[in-house]
Amino acid sequence: MQFLANPGYAVFQPNFRGSTGYGQGFTQPVFREWGGKMQNDITDGVKHLIAEGIVDAGRVGIYGASYGGYATMAGLCFTPELYRCGINYVGSPTST
């Protein structure tokens, strides 16, 4: 992410519900819930950054690898109005 931050891009890298390292109380509520609460956390974070004027709503991109690639595709499918573009790197495709 430093590669993007160095030239001045705003980088939002959330620890959405289900992220490891915070114990079972953080991961268990989203067990087998792909694209639900975890995706909502990402969407809510992006909307907050827009509302606070930190990012330009017309210039938001999403990128991810592995589960982040899945989250990228889910973001583009479920909230296309939020993202200008997306890059799925080694993630699973999704469909609506």
C-alpha cells in the first residue's frame, strides 16, 4: 500500500469484521458470511471517507488480493455507484 500512498493516493485498508488477529469474538460473527457484514464494513468506511471530504466520490477505486480480490468484485457488483474502477488480483469472481 505504501506504493500507492507515496505518490499521494489516499489508502483505506480496513480491518473489517472477520480479520484475523483479534480473537474469535471478532471472527466468529462472520463465519460463513462471505460478502455480508465484512463487505458492509468496507462500504461504510468508503462512504465515511467521502462524507468527511477525505476522498473525491468520483475518483474511488478498489483493489484487493485473495479475499480482498473477492471483496473488490463484490464491491463492484453490489455498490457500483461507489467505485470508478477495481482491480481483482488473485481473487475469486462473484456474480449477482
